Amino acid sequence: MTRLAPLSLLLLGTACATPSREPASVAEAYAKALEENRLSEAYRLTTGTPEGEGAFLDEYSDEAARKERAAAVRTGAGVLEARAPSVTLARQGEDWRVVESRPADVPRAALKKFLDEVESKDWKGAWGLLASPLRARYTPERLKEDFEREPLAKERLRRARLALNTHVRVAAGEALFPLGGERAVRLVLEDGEYRVAAIE
């Protein structure tokens, strides 16, 4: 059986009765390979990246970047989730439990967290919840400046907050919260998490 890559967390036992490795052990193997600068081995433990192995090797050629990523993987290993289109399992202590939620619950929670971070002026936290193209364009400081300078920012946030109570359209890789007309709050799925791509 081909080993599925770890951080996609697809080890639900649907492909075979007993997965070759538990998700937490794959995450640990990945973190250790990064720390020990065994980058080709670390890359084989991923689902791959759009940019390919060369970009991965370049990104983690820096020891500080490897250590930071390894620490983040270990921190996340305690709250791993395993997902498939019809079921999500979450780790609670040493056990796995089925998450009983509707498809819209996850993007709704992500949008609420973003709005809470902005309203509490936690700009670093809010920046971390942006989709990667926006994170590349902004820094937490620039995000703060833009929100403080933009006259319509408060109104956009108010409409986005109201959109939390509307029907969410969840499609492959994105979730839309309609605001009326052709406007919508849009979240995209990146690395298994919903991130804010546009608030109208």
C-alpha cells in the first residue's frame, strides 16, 4: 500500500483496516527529519507542494526555519484532525473522536476568529488567519494601518459579522458568506484550514 502523506491527515482507516502509521507518529517523523536536515526524507512525508521539492528544500535550507516548523508541527500534533469529505476525527488526549459538525461550522468559526482578532486589535493574530496571497502582501503592521486608515473598514467588519448568521456556501476549497449583490466574504482552504481571502 502506498503510504499517504502525513499532513493531509487522511489516515482514517478507510483505505485499509490498519493504517501503516498513526498521524502523530508521521508528524513526529516529519519534525525530526526537518530538525536533522534530512530534507528529502521530510519532503517524502508530505503530499508535495505546488512549487515542487526544489522550493521545499530551498525554504527549509535555513536552520531557524526548520526548527520553527518542527516546533509548530509538534505543537499541532496534540490536536491533530483527520478529515475526509464525510467525516472529521479530532484527537482528544490519547483518543480519536468523531467531530459532529455541519460543513459550514468550520469556515464560520474561522471567520469569527478573524473578526474577533481584528476587533481586539490583535493584528498578528488576524494576519495569521489571512490566505497566503494576502499574508504575502501584508505585514501585521500594514494590516493595522490599512484598517485604521480605511474609512469603510468598520462597515465591512460589521457586514462580515452579520454574514456569520447567513447561509454559507461551501464548495471545493472555499466557503462564501453572501453579503448581497455580488459581494461576499470568501475563505479558502489552505493546509487543511480556512483562511480569509476577501471580506467583500
